[in-house]
Amino acid sequence: MAESVGSCCAAGRAGMEAGAARGADGIGVADGADGIGAAERDLSFAAPAEEVRARAERAVLIEAGSFRMGTEDPDRNRADGESPVRSVDVPAFRIDPACVTNAEFAAFVAETGYVTEAEEFGWSFVFGALLEREVRRASPKPPGTPWWRAVDGARWDAPEGPGSTVTDRGDHPVVHVSLRDAEAFAGWCGMRLPREAEWEKAARGGLDQARYAWGDELTPGGEHRCNIWQGAFPVRNTLEDGFLGTAPVRSFPPNGFGLYEVAGNVWEWCSDRWTTGQAQSLDGDVRVMRGGSYLCHDSYCNRYRVAARSSTAAEDASGNKGFRLAVDAA
């Protein structure tokens, strides 16, 4: 199993496998046996498969050219390799305007019978405040990130574990998806995950060295532009942006290129292997993720800045990781 490189907003499976989500009082289910077969799932909310597979036609064209990647922001996370600022030339490509939704992923599962890695493991990470008290108390905490719980049966269509559902969250970003899961969906659509430089160029929306995807102020004119944590992390969220967990895609204004939620909401997989440009010793397959999530807060990580980056093992999944797709420009 790959080593998980810690982030404030992400937890890793490493060290959690042995009875990871086995509640002492029997809450939850063991060994991935959640009792729901693929044929028994309610996928009635799935988007039309043909429409989902044709998403490349609706992807935003990002013209070829160079941009200044990285930052020298005094508040940058130096250990993450955000600096130095460097000019990067990027060929033309297309990228999804929004993250893949539950309804879109449901279409993929309905047509292919795909089983996610979280389902194979039998559990996934859920932010504790989203859980019923009994489940929260019965589910173990990963080392170093006690706001997470390893919950039996948590998966993309049961994001808080057995009894939860996404039938009324079809327009929310799909979560509890690993790198393999995202790549499988991408292959079904004839697309791929974005490279990190592509992601940052698109997320900047044409702005040069702005702190956020919309400018240098977090809340210009008092307007919230992203779904992140307000209040005291992780004990109190004042919900000033309107959301505790995920928000529907397109809930906030797009950036200058027409991309939605490139800051906050859910972390987004990139195809690149993780490096900070310094000597590292990492076990296994560790990848880049970008954008931050609904758990990011200035007091802890401020990774909703457009140059911010973090890492996660390829098999990791949680309730705040999703993805959008890209494709080479024709």
C-alpha cells in the first residue's frame, strides 16, 4: 500500500486496514459486505449515459500558451513545492467546466457495473460532523486527522455509510473515488485526468499570479466565492457560504475561463505523480490533488489558493475527493 502524504483535508488508508472500520458495538458492516448488490441499487437519478459520454464536446477550450505557475505568496506552503514561480508552456486542451457529479457517475456504474475501490475495501473516510452520533463514535479515527472517521460501507452512493444516499444529491460532485475510479470513468468518456499544469492554468482563469481563481480577495464585496470552512476548524462551522459538506456543482460563480468550484468543495485528482522538487522518499503511487475542499480553513492549510497543492495515495478515497476531466484539443 502506498504511503499517504498527509494533508489537513485528507486521510490515508495506510495503517488503517486491519479492522479499520469495525465498530466495537457492531455498527457498520464487515469486509465490504454492505448487502447492496449492483442490480439492487437505486440508480434512477443517473444522467443519460450518451450525454455523459459526450462531455468532451462541452469541455472548455484552453488555448495553447505559457503561464506563470506557482507562487511566492508569503502564506504559501513551502513544503508542498508551491514555489518558485516558473513559466510553463501548455499545449491546447479542453477541461470540464465542473466536477463529475453523482448523476454522471451513476450513469457510468449503471452501464458498466463498475465497482469502486472504496467498495472493494469495504470502507472509506467520512468527515465526522456529517455522521450520526452512533456511527461517529463507533468508527475509528485515522492518526493525525481526528476529524475523519473510517466508516464501514461508505462509498460514492452511500457517502455517509449504510442508510445514506445520493439520490437527492445528483448534482453534487461524486466523492469516495480513487485514482483508479476516476481513470476508469475517464476512459469510458474518452477523456483523461488533467495534468497539474493544465489544471492550474485553467483554474487561474486568465489571471496572472492572483491569489485565488477570481482575484486577490477571498470574499470580494462580502461575497463567498467558494465552499470552504468558516469558523473554528474542525469544531465549529458557521456555514457562511451555505454548506457544511459538498455543494452542488455550479453553486458559485465561474472563473474567467468558465470553470466552477476550482477552489474548495472537493479536492480534484490530477494525473501527475507527487513531487516537491526536493529529495523525497515515498512508498507507492502518490499523486497530486488540487483545489482544496469544504474542509479547508485559513487557520490550518488555506489550500483553496489557486497555486496550492497537496498529495494523496492513488488508492485513497474520502468524502471530499472528486475529479474533473480533460482531453487534448482536437
